[in-house]
Amino acid sequence: MAKAATQPGARNSKLTPAQLEARAQQRIEDDELIREAQKGNRAAFDSLVRRYDQSVLRLALHMLGNEQDAQDVHQEAFIKAYRHLGNFRFECSFYTWLYRIVTNLCLDQLRRRKSRREDPATMLDSSGDEMDLLANISDDRSMSNPARELERKRMGERILAALEKLTPRERMVFELKHYQGLKLRTIGEMLNTTEETAKNTLFRATRKLRANLAELRGT
């Protein structure tokens, strides 16, 4: 089986014709595996797990910033996918359907965390590395400038504090858009809502973040 050429969550605004063809081929292969899995072929489902295993874990790590919570969501997502695979109707791609499960599980985890006020001290990007909270703009000189590095850390803390004030859904939409690079239409599908609703949620999240950051700068 051909390996997926483009991973879910990758920025996809400028895919080449070859990448578009690879994605179309990937969906055909996914659909074939799903049909086999729906007939009871466990090996077919295991192939789907291997194809999306790391992408699911990276997404959960990025959204939750906590390895144990991400591992729990990762495991539960595939259990739910297996149990409900018979309900898959091929109206969207498998990865969109699977990511919908993952994002809903992450939303539940974020809601529980918010009620306990246990946000993580760090967050991870889609590759599993520590995320640069300053709009993904790195400064290689920062480590050689203690004052600049201290200010960067302080700004990172302010951004985390501002993110914490968003609702779980607002935070999810903001991060899926700006850190996963997903289209609003795809985000809407994942969250079982419309593109317009996702767009409005992103607008509210962005406006709140700006206001919260302005307020935090004054503290």
C-alpha cells in the first residue's frame, strides 16, 4: 500500500498537482480499507490505525500539551472509531471523520481541565515539538540574549493565560486554524458544525485573545 503523501493537519492551501493526486489516491485506499473493516476484517482497520496513528497523537499532543492526556485521547479515539466504523457513510474523508472524534475528545478534556484550572505550562506543535507561541516566529538569537529570552517567555505565559480565557470550542477552532493550518470548512466538519459557525467562532476567539493580551500587557 502506498504511504500517504500528505498528512492530515498539514498546511494544504498550496498543494501541488502531485500532492492532490496523492491525496485522492489516499482517500480511495482509505475507503477500500473501511469497506473491508466494516465486513469484519480487523487487519484492514489495523492498516488504517497505522496510517493515522502518529497524526492523531500529534494532534492530541498539540491540543492538550500533556503527553498522558494525549495518549489517553489517542487510545480512546481509535477505540471509538472501531466501535462506530459501521456508521461511516463515506460522506467525508476518513481522516476528517477520525479527527472529529479526536477533537471532540480533546474538547471534553479541555472542559474538564478548565473546570480544574489545570492548563499545561507548555504546548506542542503538530510535529510534537514545543510550540513557539509568538506566532510561530522563532528568534535564533534569543538564547544569546537573556533579556530577550526572558521577555519571550513572559509573552508566552501571557498568551497561554489569554488562551485559557477562551471557551474550549473557541480555543479548539483557533488552534486548528492557526497551528494545524486547517481550512474553516474542514474545522466545521470536524466539530460537526458549519463553516460559517467555525468562522464566527474563530472571529470571537481572535477578538477575545487580542483584548485579553492587551489587558495582560497592562498587568
